[in-house]
Amino acid sequence: MQKVPLTARGAEKLREELAHLKSVVRPKITEAIAEARAHGDLKENAEYHAAREQQSFTEGRIKEIESKLSNCQVIDVTQVNAHGKVVFGATVDLADAETGDELTYQIVGEDEANIKKGMISITSPIARALIGKREGDVATVHTPGGVREFDICEVRYI
């Protein structure tokens, strides 16, 4: 099985979520189930069924996070010596060659991607076009709307 790349920050967020689920959410659900059982007949007890459903969701999420963390490769971009190349974890300032609009993206793992925060997945068309390029290069991106070109203004490792 191939290792999934994660930034150090992304791995830390997953660890925090896992700790929260195990230490806070799981005990609350256990209490809710115990309280619902105390009300009697479980067949028609909506509180019990809701708590069990929440427990199922939480346990699934715990397993998912544990699996991701056990099968990830954590990359600390501040420790990578990429000699100015765009690599996983790099933050890239771009200018749309056609409109001149400026964009900033950080290339992250699929689980960390959030376009509103400027974090794009390594598997996205833009990231694939940027990987390996340097400042001053032009990246050609094939999008559903057509071909777009971006000038790479700056590459940072933060």
C-alpha cells in the first residue's frame, strides 16, 4: 500500500481530532447510552437509537483517522531542501497569465485540502501542473473550462 503524504500541520490536526474523539466524545456517548438504557424499553427509545448511531459514526471516524495516521508519510516542508522547486507542502504565489489575478496555494494531502483556505490537494490539476516547476516558470493547467496558464511568482517553504 502506498504511503499518503501529509504535512506536519495536517498530521497534528488529525492527532488532535483523534485525541478529542477518544477522550471527550466517546465518554459522552457512553454516558448517553447508559442514560437511555435506564429509561427502559430499548425498541421504542429514540434517545438510545440516536446515541448508538452517534457511537457508530464516532467509532468509524476513529478507525479512519487511525488508518490514515498509520499509513501516512509526514512531510515537514520547512526541513525540505527543494532548491526553489515546487514540492509537496510548498506555498506558491501565482499570477493568472490571462487576467493577472494573483493566487496563493499551498500543496497539501487530500485530507487537508480546503480551497477556501488556499490549500489544494496534491492530486488536483493545478498542483500536478506546479510540481517540479520553479519561480519564473509558467505552469499550464488543463481544467474543465479549458487550458489556463499561471506564472509562478514565488515559492515558499513555510
